[in-house]
Amino acid sequence: MDTKAFKRALQHSENYHRRGFGHQEEVATQLHSEYQSSLIQEIRDKNYTLTRGDVTIRLAEAFGFCWGVERAVAMAYETRKHFPLEKIWITNEIIHNPSVNQRLREMQVGFIPVEAGQKDFSMVESGDVVILPAFGASVQEMQLLNDKSCKIVDTTCPWVSKVWNTVEKHKKVDCTSIIHGKYKHEETIATSSFAGKYLIVLNLQEAEYVADYILNGGNREEFLAKFSKACSSGFDPDKDLEKVGIANQTTMLKGETEQIGKLFEHTMMKKYNPAELNQHFQSFNTICDATQERQDAMLELVEEKLDLMIVIGGFNSSNTSHLQEIAVERELPSYHIDSVERILSADSIEHCQLNGNIEISNQWLPEGKIVVGITSGASTPDKVVEDVIEKIFELKQSPVTV
Ligand code: SF4
């Protein structure tokens, strides 16, 4: 399929919407009351610090809702207002936050059911409204919805679209897109659907394996088995790695994406004449500012003397788990939770580990004076962060002594 031509045609269709419906002000008030927090604003105004009794909270200087997420949620709310009677669907979670997704369910927005790992669009009928989430949807899904004559509300973040444009550019010059991402993540699935030849690497280690194959060759069967779920159909490592370009899932660790880019640049310089680098390697900056700012703020925060860290965000949120990764690397006691309900008591907390397992830890809240670092992923409303902070104050039962 000519994905670029399809996308262009879709964007000119009267069934396609990506600029909202003129209800911005009304929706902004509603979003403010549902998701904003006066306590968080107060902490921001006090240099991101608040002390009550024995507890000092240190907030990361960039955290929570990014503009791409705010925009997507606002468009979903606007869609409900604009189409009060139509059936509305969303192809996936609008963002990775349980409370926001629950709120959409309450507004009668249906989530496309998934059966045995496959989305079932059979319930979607002609004329239904379908929202595409902030991290986008695959070109095949867009085509299916277009064929069904659905009204499509596309909330894909412009940063994600920028990555799609990048893989289109790779395709145009017959270059394989090396995508730094998780092959199962919705954004990476969408990005790879716009790519020609592609290979998805999860981390620097996998990238090094590929770079070594480029320079020294290796076991072809082992390579294909290793990336069986993470490459385009018919991928041939002996032919399809002569020209490579870098793309990324926007929520991966920025430093790692940069390292992977440098690794392939150096690899191609070694393998080919450095003067011909441009014919073998392409790189465009597609790291999202919001992800970068949250990671930089976390790196600063973990340099401070903290007794523990709380990282708040959906358990399937990639950018949140990367924030947690930074704390774990520093060997700081850090708990990734998705809502205040995970704090079971002053003694126990239910949290998500980096491997995705959910476990309960005891004695998580030290006695006496403590400094607690707090951050949250790009899909987390301030209100959720406020609830967690209030809970910590309550469990320490401290009188206010600001
Ligand atoms: S994290 Fe970045 S790419 Fe993702 S929605 Fe936010 S602004 Fe967009």
C-alpha cells in the first residue's frame, strides 16, 4: 500500500477530524476540574518542595501530563460533546492512565474489544465515530475504519506523526528503519505499519548485536529467530542492513536512543567509506521534548538525598517505566504505582516492577523525618499525584508545619 498517499487522501476526507470541534473552552473548564490539583500548583509555586511534619515532598521539575496527552484527552471530550448521540469508539486506551480511560467509559466511549490478541472491529458500524489515541493507530486500522465509512477523530500526537514521516523518508530512499522501541507497543506497531523494511531493537544490547552482524556477519537463522516478531515480512539481514535509518518510539530513554543512533553511524562509517555515510545512514531527531524533559528532571531529582521515590503512571506506560528505571539504576527504593489505591497501608504498598510483575512490599515508608521524591509519567493527571501525596501525609499523621 502507498501509505503516504492513503494518509493524504484520508486527511482530505470529510469523515476525518484532527483539529477539534470548537468546544475548547467548555472542555478546558471540565478537564481542569477533573484532573488539575491546587496542591500540586502550590508545590510548583514553592520551588517543587513541600514539608508537612516529618515529610518533605520533592517533586520533579517536569512531570505529568504532556501537551500531546492533554490535547488527545481534550479532543476525546470534545468528540463526545460534538457527537452527543452517535456511538463512539476508541481503538485503544486514549493514553496509558486508568482513571482517564475509566472516565471515557463513563462518557459511553467504547473500547474496541481484543480477542486472543486481535482487535475485533465487527461491532463498529458505518457512521460510528472512532477516536485514534495519542500514540496513533496502524495504517491498516485507519484503512479499515475508512472503508467502514466511520468518522475518524485522530488525536495522534504530532511528535508521533513526525516519526511516521521519518520512516516514510527512509522508505523513499530504500533504507531500513531501525526502530528503537518495544515491538508490542501500540505506537511502535503504528510506526512500523508506515515503514517499508524495518527492524525493532529494544535496547542498546540488541542494537550492538545488529551492529556486529553488519560488520562481521553471523548466524542468519539465529538473527531471524531473535527478531522474528520485530522485523518486516521477508526481512533479510544479509541484504536489508546496507542502508539504515533511525527512528524511535517517542517514550524510550532518550540517552539510549542517542547511543543507538551513534552506534549505527559509527558502524556504517567502519563498514563503508566515511565519505559515503549519507548513502548508508540516515538520522533525524525524533525524540519528543516532553519525554526528554521528564527524564532530565528525574535524573536531577535522583541526585538529591531522597529516602524513597514514588513514580506514578499506568503500568503499561512506557515513559513511566523508564522513569522508574532511572531510580532503580541508582539503587534508590522506588515504587511505581498507578493510583493511590496501591498504597495499602503505612506498612505495605503494591507496585509494579520493571519486569512488569506486580508485588507487595512491606516497610516501604521509613519512620521519622523523610524526603520523598515524586514524579509521574506523561499520561498522569495532577489529581492522581495529589491523592498520593495526601495519602503519604496522612499515613505519617503529621500536623501541618509548612
Ligand atoms: S510523550 Fe511526547 S510523543 Fe507522547 S503524547 Fe506526550 S508529547 Fe506526544
